[in-house]
Amino acid sequence: MDLRYHTPLDAPALRALGIPAPWGFGLADRVRFGEIDALGHVNNTAYLRWFESFRLPYLQARGITDYGPESPRLVLKRASCDYLAEMFNGMDYVVTGRTRAFRTTSFTMEFAVWLPAPSGARQTAAGEAIIVLLNRDGPGRHPIPAPGRRAFTEIDGALCESP
């Protein structure tokens, strides 16, 4: 299996790796020794770091931020992870994510971690996060940019929970 590490994977690439719809954006990587705990499997905190590493290119691709000095500040309000199966050193994996719902200044993302296989990937974790956009240089919240709102709706199928 030919994985492109740290390079966004689109829906056709994910399907070729056995990852089902509705996932349409992913990043592949390999478990590193430093992510292993005393019991020999991936430490639970590694998954949250993987979700964070995924969010950066995903939010840029969706038009939420370019991470420049004029971009809104992105604040993680809440994050959770359900661990479904053990993972070990050297395993290839793919993190997928999408926005499930959004409001004016915040959105809810879903994540999954997969062991890819053309015959059908195996999910090892599921996560969720709420992200809030804040004004860069002042108090208050920043509205989600229009291109991002469109991408959330048209690409991810997210529901708008406010006008």
C-alpha cells in the first residue's frame, strides 16, 4: 500500500484505502516509538495530537484560516476521544475528519483513526472537537468566513445550527 504521509488525501484516495464515506479529507502517518506507552500500545494522548495535526491543513483547505497575522484565533473549546482498538509502533494509519455542524462563530468536528486496507479499513478511534473563532486583536468572537461555511455545507455536509 502506497501512503502519502502528511499530504491531504481526498475522497477517492480514502476509498482506495478502504475508508468509507462520508470521510472526504484525511492525512496518513505512521505510529512513532515516542507515541508508545509502558503497555506497548499508542498512548491515549497521541490521538489528540493526531487530531490537532489533522485540523491545521483541514481548516486551511476549507477556507477557515491561512494562519496568517490577519486570521482569526482558533480556540479548542472541547475535545474527546473514544478508543476502539489498540495500535502499536510502526503501524500505518489515516486520520480523517469533517465538520458535522456549525454556528456563526463555532463548529463541531468529528474525527476517526483508521488502519487502512483496500478490502476495508479498520477504525481504531473516534473523536469530536468544538472549535471557536475569536477576533485576532480584540475581544469577541469572529464569524466563520463565508468560504468556510460553504465548504462545511457543500463538501462535509455539515448542518448550520444558526442563521
